[in-house]
Amino acid sequence: MSVRSRRFVPLAALTLLAGLTVTVVTTEPAVAATPLRTLAAAKGKFIGYAANPTPLANETAYRTIAGSEFNQVTPENALKWDATEPSQGNFTFGQADQVVAFARANNQIVHGHTLVWHSQTPGWVQGLNASAMRIAMQNHIANVVGRYANDPIVQSWDVVNEVFNEDGTLRQSFWFNTLGSGFIADAFRAARAADSDAKLCINDYNVEGVNAKSTAMFNLVQSLKSQGVPIDCVGFQSHLATQFSFPSQVTQNVARFAGLGVQVRFTELDVRMPLPSNDSTRATQNQYYTGIVNACLGSAACSGVTIWGFTDKYSWVPGTFPGQGEALIYDANYNPKAAYTAVNSALGDGTGGDTSPPTAPTNLTASGVTSSSVNLSWGASSDNVGVTGYDVLRNGSTVATVAGTSTTVTGLSASTAYQFAVRAHDAAGNNSANSNTVSVTTLPGGGGGGGCSVAATVQSQWNNGYVLQPITVMNTGSSPITSWTVTFTLPSGHTLVGSPPGWNAVFTASGSTVTAKNMSYNGTLSPFSSTTFGFQAARPDGNTALPSGYACSAS
Ligand code: XIL
């Protein structure tokens, strides 16, 4: 039964029931849900699907849902290189044109996916030498983008896809290996040359939250923009899985890209789960769909969300992730799932997405304070749907997001006062109020307790004086330091010699305490590297005392 006819069953039933006295209890909604596209449009967003041309041509249920629920479409495979230019110079657009025609008939916008990718690209491209490959890339982009450049519904392109490794380095694809990193800017310039007003995007997976890969993408987009390379949008694929955490800090990630002046879009959303599914995995799926939709609704820079298909009947998941599936919002028989309701609610049909924040964490306590770190623990928050993580705030700014209810904050400066608080968030991006605040003053540095160590050597001494050289400062922490401060106690009657005294440090004395700070040229030390300084001092004739109490702190 198609969804459209299923939708009208309750209305027909009401008419029939009007003259009867029986009461029917039904789990069907009494009123048909407002289509996703209507709700999204009211919020100024698109809600899209990845189109498969075969059921689009052959299955009424597929066509009905595709046309009535979505106002945007991305051809799932039809615009990839192996579909559009299977052999050099022979361009084929049959399936792409079919999707575009359906989109036009149903008042949908089209996103072109994808021009330059290491996958689904024919062997003939991969075997070219550098100059031939660059020409082939430019020719491909000119032809594919050019074909739709004057079509007002084809509005955007994934120019490059999946150029990063998980650690943020560039993927060693045949593109990179043959052309170097410059292929990225070249591809964007070629796309702009072919279409003066299309939105040109970079797209990748595992970049929804804040992590090494998304940070690399952020840096690349910033760099491309600073060079005047035409880049307009960033795509977060959003292939999520219930056995993994919801990506952390999605809202913050969207916000930082928005700050670069690019559009953001969630381009390939699906939420797979191990099979067989159960109530728990299905509930998690609903939360994840809600979380992504809310993340888009929460930012004016987000143009919309595309779901990677809509029916489990044609999802790429079972074929790619064996043992997993049920990733989409309609089941294999075209019935809307709870995930559909989650998306529908989040888009705002009046039943409401999850807008309830978790309760504030309680009893934040600090322990194990060192010169550079502190342990924090707190009582767990509760939430109507579920807490998905905690933000650790240092002096009001988030410095970490963690899953559990304790953490060790590192990288602190010695002898410094900090204020810590934590807050909880849920999958929909609702933040709790802050916990109680704890104030922590880190211990002084020195003795290898964190930050830096100091070791002083007496080079020579005589009856009324001595030279301390080298006094070695080492970065004993795990991150670079940019400045260090050594303090020590000068015995009574001793004075520093020279004006200014000493070398390779700036000395100041206050009573018997001497402070030696780095010069401009020797403050920066990577972990386990060291620098030296020294000084000469005078002491009363016959006095054998030497300075003591050396301590080092770093920042
Ligand atoms: C997938 C399609 O869904 C499959 O039908 C095809 O066999 C392989 O590609 N990232 C992308 C998409 O950018 O193009 C991929 O689509 C899924 C991962």
C-alpha cells in the first residue's frame, strides 16, 4: 500500500465511524503528518533524498514518497564519474537527466554529486600522467557542470569528495599522488568556470563533529577562501551508526564553518544499526536523526539535510556494512518508521522535537591538582531522551567534551587560578545549565611535576663568589610551552653580579627570592627539549652557601 493511500485511511475511517457507536482504538495518527518538505520549507531549509533511478522509474510507492516528502534531491550515483564519463570523452547523462526531470516535475532542487573523488572513477582516469590527468579533470568538470549550468534547479555541486584521512592529513588518492594537493583548488576553479553561480562544496564523512578531520577541513576551507578559490559550502555526509556515539559538538562545528562564510549542509544522512534491531537501537536512531535535523535548524548557515535514500529497500548500508541496516526513515515496504516521525517532529509539525535540556550536573569536585592538571568528577545528569556527553568549561569556555562523568584536564599553567564547571548535552543539541563551579589553583611548577623542570650546576666557586652555569630548563609536559619562569632563593648577603645580571634570562630580585624568566628567543620549548641560562653572584668572604629552592613553571 502506498503511503499516500495509507495516509488517507484514518480520514475515511472517521467518515465511516460517524454513524456508528463503536470505538476503534488505533495507533495510526488521526491526522496525516505534514510532509517533511512543507515543514522544512517553512524553516527555510531543504529536506532531500538520494535518488535511485531504477525504482524512480518503476515503483509508484517510491515515486510518491520521493515527490511528496522531499524538496531536494541528490542523484545517489548518476552524476559520478563512472556514470557520466565511463570512457574518455564519452559523456552519458541518461540517469542523471531522469533524476533532474523528476525533480523539475516535483518542484525540487538538485545537488550534483560528485565531480572529483577517488572512488567510482574509471581506470582510464587513474592511469593518466599529471598533465593528462589535469586536463581530463578540467574537461570532465566543464562538461558535467556545464551541462546543467543554465538549469536553475541544479544549484550546487560536490566538487571534491573525501579528500581527508581520519587524522586530517590529505588522502593519498591517485589525484593527490599524481597532481599534489593543488588538484583541490584547480577543481573548484574549473567548476566556477563552468557555472558562475552554482554553490561549490567540499564533502566528507566523519566531519560532523569537532575532530582532527573536521579541523583539517576547516583549515583547508579557510586557506582556500584566503587564496580566493571559489568555495561556497561544506557537506557533512553524516553516515551515523547507533553503536557509535553521536558526533560531539556538531553545533559548534556548524558554527565555526559558518564563521568562515560558507554554507553547511548534512548531505548523506543515514543511521545504521546492527541487525536484528531492538527498541534501544531504534530509539538511538530516532535521537540521531533528531540531533542532525536540529543541528541544521539551529544555524542560519545550514541550508538543509539530505537523507541517503529514504527506504530501507534501497539503502547502500547492508551491502557495505554486513550485518547492519534499517538505516533510513521508511522500511522496506515503504511504511514510515519512528525515524520518519522523529525527522518530521524535529522539522516542527507541532508535535515538537526534543527541546528539553538535560538537568544540570551536580557535585562537581576537583582532586589530584598538579602544576598542570586536575581531576574533575561530577554526578550524572538526566534527560528525557538521553545525555550524550558533557562539556568541560574552563573559565567559561569549553575545553573538552567527554562521555563519562569524570575527566582529567591537562595543559594548565602552574600557580594559576582556574574556574571549572561542566554541563550536559543531549543528541538534539540541548545544553543543560552549568554545574556548580569549582576554583582550582594549580601547584607551583618544578621538580618535574609538570610543565618544566630546572637543574642548576655550579660551574665554579671561590671564596666570595660563584657561577651557576648551566641552569637547565626542560619542558617536562606533553605539549609545547612558550614561556618559563624559574625561581630560587638567594642566601642572605648574596647579590647577583652584572647589570643586567646573568645571561639567557631576565632576572628580578624581591627580598631573597630571585625570578628568572625566559628571553624572547628561548621561551618556546617542545616537549622534552631544554635550554640553559646562568649567572654570577657575589657572597661575603668565606661564606660557602649556595642558592636553593629552584622551581620552574611554564605556560
Ligand atoms: C554510495 C552509494 O550509496 C552506493 O550505491 C554506491 O555503490 C557506492 O557509493 N560517500 C559518498 C557516496 O560520497 O557517494 C557513497 O554512495 C556513500 C559514501
